[in-house]
Amino acid sequence: MPKSTRLIVTVDGEKCIGCGRCVEACLTGALQLVNGKSRLIDERRCDGFGSCIAVCPNNAISLELRETEEFDWSILNEITFEKLVNKLERASAPLT
């Protein structure tokens, strides 16, 4: 797969509390909880928009400019309006 220099998320495992809000906010499925911490599981799925950053209560996520695989634009075909609304509602729900 071709490489490009672009913005991509990075998760600070020391700050991550494993709440999962970022996973819910990520429309492209680039993040998942692994062993109780958020992880970028597929660089091709990270759109670099940072919706995950906005919902992180511990500021554990940031964007960095680096060389990585190009964004897989076909992923956008998976996003429906209903999915968008559902994910954003769950991501903004109070922590329990």
C-alpha cells in the first residue's frame, strides 16, 4: 500500500483510562479497546479529523504528522447518517 505523510492519531497509554469514548467517536473504526486501553488498530482507517480527541476525558489522544499508509477512502462508504448520529450520541454520554 502506498505511503504518505499525513495527520494520524496517537494514544498515550499512560493517560488512557479505557472509557471507550474515542472508539465510539471514531466513525471509521480505526480505534479499538485492547486490554482495557484504546489502540489505533488500522492506520489506513484513521481519517485524521480527530473526533476521538474531542471526547477523550483525559487528553490521551493527539494528532501527529508522520509517514504512514494512505487513508482508505472506501471506508467512507460504510458511514450512514444513522451510524453517525448513533456513534456521536454514545460518545457524548456521561461516563458511568
